[in-house]
Amino acid sequence: MANKRLVTEEDITNVTLEQMKNSTDKTTGVTEYPILEFDKRAIGLLHRGVHETLKHSKIVPNGGKAYKFIKRLGDIVLAGGALAVLAVPLGVVAAIIYIDDKGNPIFSQVRLTEDGRPFKMYKFRSMCMDAEARFAEVQKENQSDGLAFKSDDDPRITRIGKFIRKTSIDELPQLWNVVKGDMSIIGPRPPLPREVVLYTPAQMDRLLVKGGLSCICQTEGRSDMEFDKWVESDVRYIKSRSAALDVKLMFKTITAVLLRKGAK
């Protein structure tokens, strides 16, 4: 597309939240993201920028070495077991997505996790094959009050995509990310580079720990939660995380998914 460009070092240095401060419509979030595509060098610059910013954070993540060991062991056992049990259903979903529009059923996207480290996050594809290229067409329809993009009537979503989003089935391939160690079962949702480049230092605090499949926000409203409260809930988790809290959030996540609470 003509207006699509690669981010430069100058972009990462100069992009601010001024456009949000000047917005007269406080019911929506960012409607003109300055960055639509990142090359490898730009991702590296962003990673280093987040790393340097987090050095000055006043937030200290809770949990020592024993907690981290138990958390990692639990992630491997639970995510690995879930993949084994769900292997056939996941294969069926992948086949349906392929039959629907003859495209790759798995969608990968660069996200940022602990300390701003980039990784490829996997999902079942719920959008058309050229969804990323068409982002510029729909970004003005952002219905979130913050930096995360949300739209009820996104034309890029396929027929089967609407169903797997409503039921959160599209997130299941991330169990592989958990097994690999890119993510944890419980932790702040990993954001996109184009979102992080607009973060304030306080909002970057949510990158102090490894990203996860679900956290407090996903159990208390998911896409219905305001962005500032979303960040606050992630920081609250980071400051108080424990094995008991993780188990509690796992059960609350299952309930939220079954009730389709905030799913869009």
C-alpha cells in the first residue's frame, strides 16, 4: 500500500501520545497508528528502548526463584498436556479455516514479552490473508479507549473467524508459545510493536514480566475494560503474583471463556 512504510530510529525516538491528548473524542483510542510495519532493525531498537526504560521502573515483580521454577514447570505440564488432549480438535479447526478460504490456518505475529523481547505469537487465523496489509483501512474504526485496537465490525474477519474469536478458540495455538517459553499461561497479554512504541514509561511496566494467555483483565471484562484500567490490572498482578493467584486466575479465565465475557 502507498501509505505503508517501515519504522525508522527517528520514529521510535519521536513518536508520543500527543495525538491522544489532543483528541476530542475520548470514547475511542488511537485511530492513526504511526507505525504499520517494523523491520528487524526497528524491532531491535524498540527492544532496547523498552529495556532501558524498564531499568528506571519503580515496580518490583513479586515472586522469587522458587515461584519462577514452579510457574515454568506448571506451564510446560499444563500447556503440553492440553496440546496432547486437543490435538485432534485443533486439527479439525485448522482444516475448517483452510477450507473456508484456502489460506494458512495459522497466523503468526510479532509481539513483545518480558523486557520488550520480541517473539512470534501464534493464533488460528480469524481474518483474511491480507489483514495486516489492510490495517490502514480500518484503524480509524478503533473502539478501544486506549492503544489496543478493537472493532466490532472489522471487515477483515472471516465467517469462521467470528466464531473462533467469540469462543477464544483462536488463542489455543499460543499453548505452543507457552511450551516454548515465549509466554506463560498467566501473565499480561503480549502487545504489538505498534502499540508499545506509543506507550508511556508507566505503561511499559506491563512488560516487566513474561506475557501470558490470560491475566486479571481477561477475567474481569477482557475487551470491555478501559485501557488504563487494563494496565493497572497488569501492574497489580505483577506486584502480587504468586502460585495461588495464578491458579485462581486460571479458573477465572475458564469461567470467563465459557461465559464469553467481553469476547469480541
